[in-house]
Amino acid sequence: MQTIVVFLLFALAALYLGRMLYKNLKPKKGNACGSNCKCGMDFSNVPKQS
């Protein structure tokens, strides 16, 4: 019984991490400026923070 519970917890943790990784690597939709989307916005006059 303990083995089954440990296996289920491990499987749920693996699914959770896989879902997080998938959502992070999946291409973003829409204009998400600031996320290196190359949408044509000119940010050359914006001062950089140090």
C-alpha cells in the first residue's frame, strides 16, 4: 500500500513539473512585448536601469 502511495505522489509530481516545463517552453500568443518577441516596437529611447 505504501509503495502505491509513493508511486502516485511521484507520478503527480512528475506531471506537475512536466506541465510547468511545457507552459514555459510553449510559444506565447499575442504581442507580449518585453519578452523578446521582436514585434517591431522601438525601445531605443528607453533608459536602461542599472
